[in-house]
Amino acid sequence: MRVPGGTKHSRRRRKVLAQSKGFKGKRRNCYRIAKQSVIKAFLHQYQARRLRKRDMRRLWTMRVGAAARSHGLSYSKLMGGLRRADVRVNRKMLADLAVHDPQAFEELAAVARESLEV
């Protein structure tokens, strides 16, 4: 006896086709191809969420390094000096200070320089 596909079958297909909205060509409206495209898109989305964290940390490091060089320090000297002075500011906050509050960053650079000289 044949099992009718019915509601579950069409709902599952409709869900996949709704997720493939915005894709081009058969990827949008042919179920078999759309299903593969949606799976791959979710995989890329998952990876991109992790890559974004890596990219942002690299950006913060570059910004802190550039600001440190403008104050006569290398990135590693600045970070080493801050660690030695027991200043616990992460790279994100340092980058934000370098861009939005150069005066505060200059004071942190001075603290790092002093701790390196001692």
C-alpha cells in the first residue's frame, strides 16, 4: 500500500525552499538542488561566525600596533610593558581607546614604557 506524502512532506519541502529564498536559478526553486545549497549555506554561516572572531582580533592587533608605533613602541613592547605593569586591558578595549580616546592610549603607552625601563 502506498503511503501518502501529505502535509509533512510538503511542509518539509516548503521550509527548505523558504530557506533558499534569495538564491539564484534552480537553487531557489528546485527542491533537490535547493536542499544541497541550504546545507552548504548553513555550513558556511557556521564557519563564518568563528572566522569573524579571528578577523576582529587581527584588526584590533593591527590598530593597537599602529597606535603603539606612533608612540615609539612596538606592539610586543607595549603588550609586554602593560603585562609587566599589571594593566589588564584586552586588545578590543586597547583598539577602541586607540581610535576614540588617543589621550588615554598615550597614558597607557607611558605606563608600558615606564614598566619596561625598570
